[in-house]
Amino acid sequence: MDTLDFLGIDIAKKTFDAALLRDDKFRNKKFPNNLEGFKQLDAWLVKQGVIQIHACLEATGSYSEALAVHLHQAGHTVSLVNPARIKAFGQSELQRNKTDRADAMLIARFCLKQRPASWTPAPPEIRELQALVRHLDVLIATRAQLRNRLSDGVQIESVLESLRSLIKTLDAEIKLTRKKIRQHLDSHPGLKADHDLLVTIPGIAEQTATKLLAEIEHLGQYKHARQAAAYAGLSPMLMDSGTSLKRSRLSKTGNGRVRKALYMPAIVATRYNPVLREFSERLSRRGKSKMVIIGAVMRKLLHLAFGVLKTRKPFDPNHAIAA
């Protein structure tokens, strides 16, 4: 008999629903999604007589990470699962009810039957880098929105003055955040060494290198480059069914932030990276569309990033493999 208890957690911004699965019976409770709620969960689990659990949460970024770290530090097994897997599992069970409580129970059943791989929190320096990089992205996006408003034909001077003031403040915050990122890299020699290796690749500049380090924690530790590509959703997905035309496209089942970070660098690389320029030209001669070529170059760019981190050697076009 399985002695391990399973905890399914359906998490939202302000609350989370927990479903404890023990001996084929559920016990449910809702908690606030904050430190006090985490402590309430601990007390509830103790009250249920739980010693150790396998907890499953959907990987929903900042909403789920804090609770996942808390459970891991408490000694529990934790799995952060791609929401697409949970959705597919629910469809396989013909799930009809869509409530927070029902979803938590579904996740617990998934945890019991699928036994997803355990998750380990990123080192503190990676988590801090990720927080800084994502904060910078938000600041830049907000500034772009305000600049667009300035060009939208606003005529009221008081509004224009306010917009200019906000943009000026954001400019200062962006500059400060970039400085903090550089200081963070400088204070962690391992991160700095990885960053310096990545920027030797034509097409990957300082900002892209930092994003890759922040978003792909174990980029240089994967066994194969294709594992990193799969994590980023850059692996090709073949579509061949019946008499339909056989074709492939990016799976996009992975970290969208990595794909976004590599899009413009891939375009630059087709011009200035000798390996990827030849690769893109070869694809073009084979009649591939522009977007297919960019997607393939994004994947190869990530392969090159994996290569320099794995070998601990700067980019060398004579040794890089584009095929």
C-alpha cells in the first residue's frame, strides 16, 4: 500500500485550494496565498497527521513559486507541472466541473497516477537575477505604453506633463535596475563567467545573455542541447495525420520568455553570425518560409549557448555545428 500522501494545489493570485489525497479520500481547504496562508497549510497538514507529502502545483510563475519553495524547505517532495499536462489529464478523465476545488482534486489525482519529477528551487542568486530581469521587462514595457500615449495625440498639457514625468521616473528606474543586474553578475563569479561566455556568440548581447541565465537555470548542465530547446518550446513538432500535408512547427510548449528573448537575436544572427548565416541561407534555398527560418535559428542559437557553457570555451565558428 502506498504510504505517501498527495497534495494537489490549485493556485491563484490571492488564494490557493489544497486537496489532500489519502487512502482514496479527499480533504479540502482554501488558504490565502501569502506567508500566513503557508503557515496555516502547515498547521492543517499536521492536524491531518501528515508527515510527508508529494505536492503538485501548476507552474504559474510568481503565484506558485513562493509556496513551492516553502513546501520544499519543509522537507516535502514538490512538483511544478506544466499546466498543459494537467489540462490533458483532466480531458482524459472527462472532467466536467471547473472549480478551484475540483481542479485541486484533479491535480492530486494527477500527482498520484503520474508521479511527476520532483522540483528543486533555483539557487538564491538565480532567483534574484530572475526577479531583477523580469522587473526590468515590466519597467520597459510600461515606459513603451506611456510613450505611445504621448504620440496618440493627447493635447491636454497637464496630462502631457504627467506622462513626461512618469517616463522620466521610469528612465531612472530602468537605469538603476540595469546597474543592479550588472552588480549582481559581478558579485557572483559563476554567473559572470557564464555571461561572458554567452556574449561571445554573435547575436547574443548582454541583455539576451542575462535573460537566458535568469530563465534557464541549468542551461549548461543539461545532457543534451535538445533538452534546453524543449524547455524553451523551440523543439519542432511534426504534424502528419492521414492525408494531411506533413509539416512541422515550433511546439511552443515551454518557457515563452526564452522564445521572446531569442527572437530579435536570431534575426541579428542571420546577418552577423557566420554559422547561423550559412544555416539560414541553406534553409532559404530549400524553400523554407521566413518564420520557419527564424524559429530554426532561434533553436540553433540556444544550441550554441548550451555549447559554450558546456565546454567552457568561447564561441568559435570553426568548431560550432550548425547542422
